[in-house]
Amino acid sequence: MTDQVTTTAEPGTPEIPGKPTSASRTTLSHIMTQADTNLLGTVHGGVIMKLVDDAAGAVAGRHSGGPAVTASMDEMAFLEPVRVGDLVHVKAQVNWTGRTSMEVGVRVLAERWNESTPATQVGSAYLVFAAVDADGKPRRVPPVLPETERDERRYQEAQIRRTHRLARRRAIMELREKRAAEGFED
């Protein structure tokens, strides 16, 4: 898909070669137990969110070659309930990279642990991670290199989500500045 890409941090700083999507793609699997349930007897959404963040964090760390922290969760959709005894598979990959940040897409699938039926998609999420150095300061990340048409589509969709995130942030800041100028305290 996308040819080998490199980025340069500052003049005199070495280029960072791109990494293919498959280099950091991962799957985290976990059997849901009674300890994972909510008051309705299904698996608590927070348990699924933790697995999503864990898998996405592993992918971000692999892609960036070091520590990466969760900057935001753009969206988390719960499509079907997860039950005790379900084997949950959390599949994550880097969809897009900026200078120091990465969007990681996550699909959550569930299947009964003791049946041979196909897994069902039960959730999805998009998270943004920032790569950090030992002092917690942002550091550059390699560009992601989409390998398939699906990877390319995910890359393009991630760019749209980024544009929307930045526009939303800008609109909120402008509104707050306007309200402050009008004497409103929030």
C-alpha cells in the first residue's frame, strides 16, 4: 500500500523508518469470570474497557518502540453483552500516526469458551496514545505503513477522526474564551 516512509524530528536528527501495520498488531484473549460481572450478571463495561486499553497500550508501545500513554479514548461502542464464560479476544492495531501520537483501533470479539461457534463482535474502540521518553516528554513515533486496502481505509478514517477531534477541541476553547470575555465563570 503505502511505500516506505521516514520522518525527521529536527534538523540533524536521524530519520525514523516507517513500520508496517502488522509489526505491532496484537490480540489479547481473556476468559470472563464471575468476578467480572455487573449487577445485571453480564460482564461490566469497565472490564472490557480495561482490556481494550491494555491491548491498545501494548500495540502503541510496540509500534513506538517504548512507553506510550493513553491520551484519549475517541469512541467505545458496546455492541452485544459479554457473559461469564465468554472467551474475549481484543484485537488492536495502529491505524494512524502523527509526530508523537498514534491512533489505535480495537475490535472486541467474544465466543463461548466451550463451543466451537464463530466469535461475535461485541465492541469496538479508537484510542489515541502519545509516545513518551523516560522523563514523560513526548517523543517521535515511526510512521505507520498500511499494508492492505483495509489498513489504508482505517488510516483514512483515522485522519477524519483526528480532524474532528481537533475541530471539536478548537470550538470548545473558543466558546470558553468567549464566555470568559463575557464575564461567565465556569
